[in-house]
Amino acid sequence: MQEPAVWFAMSATFGRSLKAKDFLESRSVRCFIPMRYDAVSDGKHGKERRLVPAISNLLFAYTTRSAIQALKSEVTYLQYLTRPEAGHRVPIIVPDRQMDHFIQVCDTYNEKLVYLQPSEVNLEKGTPVQIIGGTFDGVEGTFIKMEGKRKHHVAVLVPGIAAVVIVDISHGCLKVLE
């Protein structure tokens, strides 16, 4: 039986996520890095608007366990993000559907997206929702209230890794999931 490809949450230390992505893609591995536009100094003419990683050192690789293990041995700065399980640490694998929604939201490069670490918002208390219509049609996430904000927000979470928050969602565009 052929080993299935899955989404591995990875870290590329010291800001080398783009370099790691290039390496993995050169080996035919599908990768994803959440990106955002930022004003970056070009050293000569002031600042210019560029796409940069939204979350430092984070990337996702879609491949098999044996393939990523072999590739990791070639690149010392590429590491698994892990979680505890039964007394030891195991690589974090993100379910396909969850990753699809995360990519769908991140790939819009919408300037109203807010990227958060899991510790920055308590998502356990939120209501699971699906967005109906517009750019994010079909995306499932968690309805949240961010401290100090009046507008409605939906967080698309990759548990233990990151969340991307869509701001300014109207109640009419949300369907509560059971």
C-alpha cells in the first residue's frame, strides 16, 4: 500500500522559510507559506510593498512521511512542528480540509486579515461557523470576538500552529455549524 501524502507543519529556523520552500518545491513537494503585503525598505529608495511571510519560520509541506524525513536530512534548518502524544513528541499533521480553508483565506492577501498565534485568542469558546457568499464562501472557522474590537470576526485555525482572522463579517453571511 502506498504511503499517503499529508500536510506537515514545519519550521525553517532563522527566517529561512522561503529558502526551505524553494528547496522542497525543487524536489516536487507542494508547499504553502501564509504571506502578506508589508512595506519593506529596499535600502535605496525608501520602502516598497512586498509579499513577505506572515508568520515567521512557518511553512507547510504536502508529502509522505518517508519523503519529508529524507528531505529533512538534507536541510538541517527544516524541522517538524510537534505536539505531545503518549509521552513523546510527534509531528503535527494538518487535515486536508482544514488546510484547504486556511489556504483559501490566506491566498487572498486581503489587508484586513490578522494573523495570530494560538495563545492570542481563545478559540475554544467560539461557535463553529461557515461563511456564505463572497470571497470566503464555504470557509469554515470559529466566530470570535477580539478584545477591543466591535466588528465580527471569523478565525480559521490550524490548531497549535496559527490562526488567520477574517474581519468585518456580517451576521447575514454566517451559517452556524452543528
